[in-house]
Amino acid sequence: MMRSFHVDSGAGIAGLAVREHERPTPGPGEVLVAVRAVSLSFRELMILRGTYVLPVRPDVVPVSDGVGVVVARGPGVDRPAEGERVAAAVFPYWRDGPLEPAYLAQLGGSLDGMLTEYAVLPAAALVPVPTHLSDEEAATLPCAAVTAWNALEGVRAGDVVLTLGSGGVSLFAVQFARLLGARVIATTGDPGKAARLAGLGAGDVVDRRTYPEWQLRVRALTDGRGVDRVVDVVGDLDRSLRSVALAGQVACVGFRSGERPAVDSGLLFAAGATVRPIAIGSRAHFVAMNRAIEANGLRPVIARVFPFDEAEAAFRHYESADPFGKVVITVP
């Protein structure tokens, strides 16, 4: 027997329910993974609140991010090997290239996710995880880290990258931008987090309480030029566009406030920049990112770890504590 959590979209954290099942058997092209750890991302709260933009199946096993060990393989599967430690792409059918409608099925949404003791997954969606990472660290990668890596695609050494806040995507973006040789400017609304952002690689940290019009401070820090890339996780496109350099790019990751602000077309034209929506990333993004993480010994930031039986407490902590780093749930 095995246990898994289930939830309906919009049911809230209180709607999480744990159930027992028979251990599943992988079919053709599938593998069975014994899950060791999962991590929470903002998309999980959106699903629980009923605000996620993609379809969510009823009674879904939630959470897209997890790591585990292959314990059985279905017919036709040669790789990964049994005993190999793996994670799955959040969009398991998006292997490479641009995102297309045929690839929109996602773990923890329209497909069962990782908050379970055993998960059946498409073998072709799996990637080996960096060997120097613990299970807890590796579980943080599929959503936030891949999103940050995708958002920084094309960034080169010497570029200037602006990150907003200290959520999971932003922390990975700071680390990856420094790894790529870029200068990083980070914003924060919490002065207590400034030193920690600097410790991850932010060369300048702009306190939004001191500079509510923080785009002006960003311009001043770049001698009026602006930044080459903005990783905007909050949807503040007005200030992001006023911060970006001509021919730069705003990587629009989402709208954490839940609001959908209107975009001034005149400002968009005047900025002379590209706004690129980011929908996590493909398996190819995941593989390239893991290669960079392993080559550079990068380690994710973890705020707190909860046991499987305290999954509801983990969600409540993630929702209310504004953690600096990822919230992880270990699986027995």
C-alpha cells in the first residue's frame, strides 16, 4: 500500500486529504518513482485558491516538484535505470523547442503530481539530478529553478540583471545570473533580506520601502542606461519597462498579487524592449540547468523542511511566513 495527498482546485489548504492506494504498476514508456522529497511553489497556492490559469483535474495529487528513485520500469523503457535518482519536468511532454498546446499537461494540475509516496511518470520526462545535491535540495528544481533558468536565457557575462523580491524564482535568478557572469540588482520590501540577497550574488539591493519608485533607483545604479534583463515575478510591468535598457528584455514570470495591470502601449513602445512570458520551461531547459548547477556546485536555498504527515502545515507556512528559500516536504 501507499499514501498520497489529493485536492480539488479551489478547495484551499484545508481541502488536502491523504488516502491509501495500491502501489501502481508502470505501463509502456513509464517508470515508477519512489518519491523522497517535494517542494512548494506559488503555483500550488494558485491551484488551491482556484486561480491557476491551466486546467486542474478533480481530486488531483498536487505538487509539481519532486525527486525520487526509479524502482520499476514499464515495457520499452531502457533509461533511466532502476536505482537512479531523478526529477520530472513539470510539463512532462514538453521536451524542447517552443511551448505548444499539445504540451500543456502539467504535473499537479491536469496530471497527478508528486505529493505521494510513489508516482508513475513518463520515462522521457525524467532527468538525472545533480549528484552533489541532497534530496531536499534537488526537489526544489523543477518549477522555480527551471523558470529562472528560462527567464535568463541569452544573458551573457557583463549584462545587468534585475530581480524582483525574494521568492523562489527570484533567488534562483540571482544565483544563476551570477553564475552566468552578470551583474545583479535585486529589489526587496524587507530590509532584513538585503544582506542575504547580497550573499547570493546581488551586487546592489534596492529597498522598495526606501525607494517606492524603485525603477528610478535602478536607472541611477546603471548610469541611466537600464538593465539588460528584468525577471519580473510580480507583474509590475510598468516599473519593469521603466527599468529595462533599449533592446533589453522583461521576462514576465507571473502576477503574484493576483492583479492583472494594464500595459501602457506607449510605454511599451518607448522602452524599445521585449516582454517575454515565461511558462516554466522544457525538459531541455531542465537538463541544461542541471549541467550548470553541477559544474558550479550551486546549492538551492531551503527555508524549512516538513515531514510528509505535516504537509498541510508546510502549505500554511509557505503561504503565511514569506520564507526566504524553498519549503520542502520529505517523503518516508
